[in-house]
Amino acid sequence: MSTYEWFLDGLIIVALLVLAVRALYAPDLFKAVFLFIVFGLLMALAWVRLKAPDIALAEAAIGAGLTGVLLLDAARHFNRPRPTPKSRAS
């Protein structure tokens, strides 16, 4: 392995660690979901570097794609204000 490849792998590792910590401690729910999606895409790149393209494709499609969309939809419903119940006159 050349120095360039070692540097690239180290950069991916550091970026994954930073993204994971920032996603866990993000104050905004949408920001946390966005960081999770970016983490999934970067993890797919790490799998490509490890010469596992099948796992990389699954990570990108399921981990970042499908799960990210479902989490964004759930966050949208979670942040929606609840309707106030109407009082019944008896």
C-alpha cells in the first residue's frame, strides 16, 4: 500500500468517527438524520476500500438510502404539532 492509500484510509476512519459522534449528539433531529445518511454513504466508501462491493452496495441502498428516507419521514411526523382535542359540551 502506498502512502496515499494509507492517508485515504485514515481520513475515512477519522471522518466516520467524527460523523458518528456528531450524529449522536446533534441537537436537531433533522441534522442527526442527515449526518446518519452521510455516515452511511461514507461507510459504503469504506466497504469499497475494503474490496467488498456487494456490502458497499447494500450499505448505500439500505443503510443510507432506505433507512435515511424512513428516518426523515419519521422526523417530519415527530416534529408536527399535535392537534388539540376539542372539548365536548354535554
